[in-house]
Amino acid sequence: MPQFNMILITPEQAAGHDVLEHTAGTPLREGGGDETYRCGRCKTTLLVDVAHHDAHGVIVKCGKCGALNTEPHHHHH
């Protein structure tokens, strides 16, 4: 099961995009694949066992530390 640290972005970079609000203690999304994504700042697990396309392009605000994260893959399979 691959794990990835997400990339931190600024509020300016997130402007105009949908930001998903994560709640501390519960993954924002779970199931459907085998990739796990963690907050790039505090390493809280944000997306658990999701498919790549479920993480592609999303912006997640960490419920624990408040960091804005986006997925680290910028290539397409």
C-alpha cells in the first residue's frame, strides 16, 4: 500500500478551487483503492486506501494543523 505525503500549498494557490475540509481523527475519504495520503506538515492521514483518481487534483485542509494540501502526483498514468 503506497503512502504519499501531500504537498503544502498557500491559501493564494488554493483560491478559486474547491477545498475539502478534513476532520481530525477521521479520514476524509476511505476505500476504493490502495493509496494513502498524509498531510505534508503534520503527517495526519487524510485519504486512506483511495484510488489515484480519487486524490487527483484535490485540495484538503488538514483538520489537525490547518495546512492546505494537494496531491503530489503531477503525472498521468
